[in-house]
Amino acid sequence: MIGSGTIVNSIGVIAGGIIGLLLKGGLKKRYQEILMHALGLSVIFIGISGVLQGMFLVSESGIETTGTMKLVISLVLGAVLGEFININKHTETFGQWLKKKFGSAEDNNFVEGFVSTSLTICIGAMAIVGSLQDGLTGDASMLYVKAALDSVTVMVFASIFGRGVIFSAIPLFLFQGSITLLASFVQPFMTEAAISHLSFVGSALIFCVGTNLMFKTKIKVANLLPSLIIIVFIHTLPI
């Protein structure tokens, strides 16, 4: 059934979140802190590996770099557009609304958990390619694999941040579901090269998420999201 991949992925996120909440109840604060560092470090290196894979090419003459200017242009233009729209503020406002709606007004980690987890599981080639395959052919196998990976990731997030993490299933469902429904429309833009560049830039954003987790920096990653759209349209430029 078309759309089953996103449904299973969302259920996997919720299930992982619930298990993480059960674990959180038995974890002392020092264990939560070390888990936060481990998670942040893992996300940082996932981001780095994706960026390096897209930036470095091994040729007969040695290692060459590619796509550097495209990365810079997409991030700069994306940052300006994202800051103008203020996606970060709207995301946090939605998180605050969920926090009050579901009786978590005293939970100081709710919004951070919601935003960080949403960005981590929504940014990436698997989310886009898997949703396209689901929408065009009904093959949701990639999203089933992603569901398993996300459930583990969300479990760890929930054991640290609490119940706000579970609600990351909402943006995941809307994002992947929209791509699945609009697959026939966006397919012409999602060439192999476009997806490669999108994954490249997405990895840079994932690195920023990891930096926020590890070092408590305040990078507005949500305001950089338009970079993912811009790179799709400029990836063919000879720069």
C-alpha cells in the first residue's frame, strides 16, 4: 500500500520513544549526561562522514574536493531565507503548543527534544528517496529499514529528553507523507545527482544538530532547512 512506509516509520518512532521513556525512569542523571555526549558525538560523526563523502573524490592524481561553493551558496542563501521566515521560531512555537496541550508545562526538555529529534530523523537521503519510492512504485522497503534505525535513535533521545521526543513523529509523518503524495510531481527534480547533493548538505545540517547536542551551542538548524531546497536547484551549476 502506498504510504505504508511513512505509517510504519511513524509507528516505529512512537514505539522507540515509549521504550526510551521507560528507560529514562530508571536512569540516573549522570547516565543521562553521558548518553547525551555519546549521542551528540555519534550525530556529529554521522554528519561529518556524509559531508566528506560528498566533498572528497579519490582520483588517480589523489584526493580532490568538489561541491564546496555549492555547499557555501546553498547554506548562505538557505540561512537568509530561513531566518526571514524564522522556521526555528515557528518550530519551537509548535513545540511549546504541544508541550502545553499534552500537560508537559513543567518539562524543560520537551521543546529541545522535539526539535532536535525531528531534525535528526527528517533530514537525510533515506527519508526523501524512500518516500519517493513508496509514492512512485509502492516499494516501502527503504522506509521500513529507516523505521528500524529511527526507533533506536528516538529511544536514546527519549531516554535523555523525555516525552517531547515522541511528537517528532508528527513532522516526520507530514514531511515523508507529503513527498510520497507528491512523488510524481517532484520526481523530475530528484535526479541521482540532486539527491547526492541534497544528502551532502543535509549531512552538514546533521553535524550542526550533533554540535548543539554535544556542546550546547545554539545553531538554528531549522533556519538552515531551505538550503536543502536551494541545493536541488543549483547542483547543476558549474561551480
